[in-house]
Amino acid sequence: ENTSSRLIMTFLLSLGSFLVAFSPSLSLLFTVVFPKPQLVILSITAAFFYLLSAFFSSLFWLPVPDGSAAKEGGIATLLALTIPSVIFQMAGRCSFVKLYFRVEGVIRRSVKRHEEETIAATHARNNDNRSHRSSNRNNDSTNNYDDDDDDEGSNDGDPHAETNALQLQLNDLSCSLSSGCGYALLHSLFLYGTLLASESGESSTSTGGTLYQPSCSDVPSLIHGAVIACLFSILDVMWMMLTFFGMRRRGLYGGHGN
């Protein structure tokens, strides 16, 4: 009975910690990203760029197989290992946003060219219809034809409808949120997933128990690890939004825009 109670409590603790750690990313994933396929692609691409930044950051830790060298070197060694990791993560965000702006420019130019061709073809067709009908009608029928042309022109719709739809689907707010969601979700998995998996594995095999750290003996490691992962998720989304904002302003006012 004690074993079953402990397993139930550990399961509830793991479930609550999971929801705390991944709630920001999952909320954005289901409410913003999933409804639009374009944003799903952006989210996956952003997660890949985080994976690249984590890979290059890990190269600096290869000479340090465990934490002993960092502890012996003190704060200087920790900063020497941490600062390049921060730089690589920021470089990954900037590279991703720059790539997005390039793709966005290509899509907008393609849509604009398609709209110009459609408008030109519509005008040419209308001119051909006018010249053909005016040669076969008298003055009275020509007046009626002008009315028909007005009606047809009103049914053509907005020639910039494709650009407006693209603007609604690909704007900096939704794209930065979805990109930050992908970046934050993979970051949370790397940061917290191993701890959650190890704790769940111990509880499922009825071995071990809830993990505590000597530095925080009153709170289980799952809880404060979940809080840290949650805060890092929010921070990743905010940094991605600021990166979109800053690089967009740099493109508009720095002469590097599309």
C-alpha cells in the first residue's frame, strides 16, 4: 500500500511538473502554430536552428568531460564556457530570422509578380471584349455594354487579395511567436526532459524516490527544474520576438531590407 501511494504521488508530481515546464510552449503550439501549416514549418525550422546552436555550444564543453575542471577553475572557467554558448544561441536566432526575411522577400516578390500578370491579363481581355463588341453593336447597345463592364469589373474582386492573405498568414507577430515556440520547446526538452525521464523511470520500476538536491532540500528537483524550464521557455519566446523586431528595424532603417 505504501509503495502504491508513493507511485501515485510520484506520478502526480511528474505530471504537474511536466505541465509547469512545458505549458508556455504547448499553449503556443496548440493555439498559434498548429492552425497554420506555414507556422508549423517555421516552428520546426527554429527548433533545428536551436539544435545547431546547442551543437556548436557543446563543442566548448568537450575538453571538460565532467564538472571538476570547471569547479577547479572557478568563475572564470564557467564564464569562458557559458559566454560562447550564449553567443551561439543568439547567433542561431539571428541566422534564422535573416533566413526567414529572405524567404519572405522571395514569396512576396513572386506573389506580386503573379498579381501583376493577372491584372495585365484581365485588362487585355477586357480591351479585346470591348473592341469586339463595339464593332457589332450600335450606340444604344454600347451604353448597355458599358453597364455590363462595370458589373463585371465589380465582380473581379480585389487584385491584391493574395498579398493581403499572405500578410495575414506571415506577419512578424505570429511568426515570432511560432518560431520562439519551436526554439523554446526543444530547449525545454534538452534542459528538463532528461530529469523528467529519469524520475519517471525510477517511479515506474518502484526503485528510488523523489530526487532532492543538497542546495534546495525542501523542494523536489522536479519542481524547481520545471520552474526553470518554464522561465527559459518564456525567455526564448521573448528573445525571438525581440530578434524579429530588431532585425526588421535594421532592415527598414539600415538599408538592408528586402
